[in-house]
Amino acid sequence: MLHKIMKNSFLVLLVICTVFAILGFYGERRFNMKRSLLHYYRITSGKNTGTMRHDEGRIVSTAYHGNQKKVKGILQPPINISTRIGCHETSNFVFIKTHKTGSTTLRSLTCRFGYFRNLSFLLGKGGVIGHLNNQAVKWSPNSSNLLPPIGVSPSDHANHRNYNISNIHWLFRRDIVRKLMYPASDLKYFTIIREPTEQWLSQFQYFKDYKRLGLKLETLSNTLLPFLLNLTEQPRKPSFNKQLRDLGVPSSVHKNATKLNEALSNIDKEFDLVLITEYFDESLILLKKLLCWRFEDILYVKKRQQPNPLTVDETTRREIRKYNSGDVTLYHYFLAVFWRKVKEYGPVFEEDLRTFRKLLNDTWNICIGNSVTEVSPDRYLYVETYLAQNSSEFCWALVNTKFQMDIEIVKRQGHTSDKRWAAFV
Ligand SMILES: *[C@@H]1O[C@H](CO)[C@@H](O)[C@H](O)[C@H]1NC(C)=O
Ligand SMILES: *[C@@H]1O[C@H](CO)[C@@H](O)[C@H](O)[C@H]1NC(C)=O
Ligand SMILES: *[C@@H]1O[C@H](CO)[C@@H](O)[C@H](O)[C@H]1NC(C)=O
Ligand SMILES: *[C@@H]1O[C@H](CO)[C@@H](O)[C@H](O)[C@H]1NC(C)=O
Ligand SMILES: *[C@@H]1O[C@H](CO)[C@@H](O)[C@H](O)[C@H]1NC(C)=O
Ligand SMILES: *[C@@H]1O[C@H](CO)[C@@H](O)[C@H](O)[C@H]1NC(C)=O
Ligand SMILES: *[C@@H]1O[C@H](CO)[C@@H](O)[C@H](O)[C@H]1NC(C)=O
Ligand SMILES: *[C@@H]1O[C@H](CO)[C@@H](O)[C@H](O)[C@H]1NC(C)=O
């Protein structure tokens, strides 16, 4: 019955869209689409207490009033039936989070997806937001160090497995990840990489490498190049090729072209998609297709942006590339794969990208109250975004100010101490 209605409305929609397209009423169509999204993002009825609506099995939930207070309202816009044709939404996936690549922003949307569908996240007990990159759990995490999946007791260590989503930092080993995940036949793997000089500069600043090496942030634009040119003489060295390392490729492989090529073709086989930070929106369009998600699932607000990124001249960049030659090879390899996938997507790619960017802009206007540069307890400067007044819970999750949604996720899986959030809250 429901199917029939959905099918019929889709046909009607198709006819309407075609008519609009033929008549060239693109502006009109976009206007209607924006209105329908506005309707669903905002609280739909009542003052502070909208009615809970049964909505064809979709998530209907409480919304947030002001910055924190809950009021009821509808959570999400209707399923975009057209994106469902011939595919099923993927709910089980492994996102290997890399460092300083926009991966916190990407992680945030995967958290939102799983949070509203009650999916279980693979999370460590110890590290910051459950990351597994510390020595103790390096390759093969001890299941007693993992938060249990939803519905499993914290002491039932044998059942700390069958997770739906992994989206944390950990050194990638597909065989180990695989064993901990729910064995869905459509389990997908993806990650994100960034142009290596930008990534390195960001990491150099964020992890305060300059400090460890006796350099000052204020004078870095003058001292970085001499330092790099004289690196063989320096007692301490910065870390290089971090992206390869994050993907589980050990440093012994970075400089051997034969071994590196082998490692890259393995990554290519093991990951369904490698997103590119410089083409973030384009990458998300590819991700949406891979996972059979909807536009609203890939909406994002940038997270943990550095307000004053380091900029250096071309000579310095050349030196940085030289030392990160492994990451440079990695980047070029997957940039080529990325453009091939864009080509395979076909001519609608550009249109989907335009649609998505328009939605991003609308969402920003609706959900964001303000954004402020703040200082974290470890003196790191970052841009924090705040929720607009009377936003829906969808906006609350999208904006995710100070990792509130991440906190809800670990709590749901039995985490009781808020101590490790000190760095974020
Ligand atoms: C938020 O909702 C309250 C109560 O309905 C209303 O008084 C107020 O004007 C709204 N604020 C905005 C910015 O819409
Ligand atoms: C639904 O999907 C189609 C095809 O991808 C797209 O053109 C349209 O804008 C989408 N509508 C909404 C409301 O997301
Ligand atoms: C998620 O779990 C909560 C609490 O058990 C429940 O109220 C809600 O209906 C569930 N949502 C979905 C989409 O299953
Ligand atoms: C896992 O951790 C528990 C508790 O810390 C410990 O008793 C057990 O020996 C560990 N298992 C392995 C294989 O390291
Ligand atoms: C999520 O994982 C649980 C096991 O932890 C499984 O029962 C459930 O079917 C999975 N959900 C989806 C949507 O695949
Ligand atoms: C290179 O570094 C060494 C060790 O820090 C230092 O003694 C030397 O003066 C440096 N050389 C130049 C040309 O900066
Ligand atoms: C690179 O690795 C290959 C394969 O393990 C090995 O045969 C070769 O000797 C290595 N080359 C160098 C320069 O270490
Ligand atoms: C984005 O939103 C702003 C309002 O904040 C508007 O002025 C601008 O035209 C929008 N841009 C696009 C491309 O929709």
C-alpha cells in the first residue's frame, strides 16, 4: 500500500520535474525544493511542543529550542525516493579517520547518520572520542577496551563486536576491522586524504611540532625553510607521511617505490572510496552514491577549522613535498581514482553538486546562529559554530556544537564518565 503510494507520488514528481525542466523553470523548482526542506527542518507545529508525527517509518523526534532545550518537532525531510531506485541505504561502514584532512567534519555526518538510526559505533573506552590510535590498542584492540554495542552488557566482552559503524582514528588493518564489524554483505570502507603540503602544515601547527623542535609559531614563516633545508643536522625531526601511516602503511614502505605502489594498489582494493579534502563536496556526492544516501545525509558544517592556517612560499612547499614524498604519491594516485569516479558518475554530477551546494547554503542559513573563534584548553584556536534559535534536532546534530552528539553516542553505549571530554567541552 505504502509502496504503491510512494511509487505513485514518485511518478507524479517525475512528471512535474520533467515538465518544469522542459519549460526551463529551474528556478521555480529549486524554490519549491528549498521550501519543502525549510518546512521539515523547522519545528512544524505548536509553540514549544509540536506534535510527534508518525511519518512512514521515518525518524520523528524531539527538536531543540534555543541552544539546548528540547522541544518536539519533525527531524528529517522526506526520503528522496529517486535516490533509492535500485539501491539500499548502507548502514554498515568503516571510515578510517586520517589526521588534519577535514575528517572531523566527515566523521560528524557519519555520527549523525548512525545516531538517528540507533546504530552501534565501534569506540574505544580510553581515548578521546573513542579513538583507537594509542599504543595499547594499536593493531588488535582488546575487546574489553571497547564500549559495548547498544543492548550488550559492558561486562560481556565476548560480544563487544558486530558494530555497524567505525569512524575513529586507528591504524588500518582490514582483517582486524572486519572481525569487529557486523558482517553485513554491503559493508563499505572509505577514508579521506588531503594535498600533502596543506596536511603537513596543518599537523605541524595543530600538534605543536614546531614547539618540540624549538621553533616559534610567530616567526615560522621565516624559520621553517632554513630549518627544513638543514634537517639532516637537526637532532629532532618532524613527523612526515602521516596520511600513509594513518592508513596502516609503515614507514619502511614509504621510500621504496615498488613496495609503495603495492601498498597503494592494496588500499585501492580495500577501500571503496578515498575522498579528497580539496574536493570535499564533490567527494560527498560520490559517497552519497556509494552508500545510497540522501542529500540530507551528507549535509555538514565545517568542524575544528583553524582560523589562521599557516601559509608558506613555493620554495618551502617544495621542501615539504620532498619530505612527504610518500604522501605525495598517495595523493596523486587517489586523485586520479577520484576523477575517474567523477567521470563514471556521468553528466548529472554537476547538477547534483549544484543542488547539494544550494542545500548547504540553505542549511547554514537555517541552522547556524553564529560562529566564533575559540581557544581549546590546550590553547588550540578553532572556529566553533552555534545553533540558531528554535532549530530542529536535525540542526542540533548538524551543528554539533562542542561534540554534543558524540557525547550522546558514547553515553548510549554505556560510557559513564565525562572526564575525557574535558578537552572538548
Ligand atoms: C523561538 O520560539 C519562541 C517561542 O515560540 C518565540 O517566541 C521566538 O520568537 C522564536 N525565536 C526565533 C528567533 O524564531
Ligand atoms: C531528489 O533526488 C533528485 C535526483 O538525485 C534530485 O534532483 C532532487 O533535487 C532531490 N530532491 C530533494 C528534495 O533532495
Ligand atoms: C532508537 O532507540 C530509542 C530508544 O530505545 C527509540 O525510542 C527509538 O524509536 C529508536 N529509533 C529508531 C529509528 O529505531
Ligand atoms: C584484555 O584486557 C583484560 C582487562 O584489562 C585482560 O584481563 C586481558 O588479559 C586482556 N586480553 C588480552 C588478549 O590482552
Ligand atoms: C547493526 O548491528 C546489529 C548488531 O550489532 C545488527 O543486528 C543490525 O542488523 C545492524 N543494523 C543494520 C541496519 O544493519
Ligand atoms: C644546522 O643545524 C645545526 C644544528 O642545529 C646548527 O648547528 C647549524 O648552525 C645549522 N646550519 C645552518 C646553515 O643553519
Ligand atoms: C624495495 O622493495 C623490493 C621488494 O621488497 C626489494 O626487492 C627492493 O630491494 C627494495 N629496494 C630498495 C631500494 O630497498
Ligand atoms: C547563500 O545564502 C545567502 C544568505 O545568507 C544568500 O545571500 C546567497 O545568495 C546564497 N547563495 C547561493 C548560491 O544560494
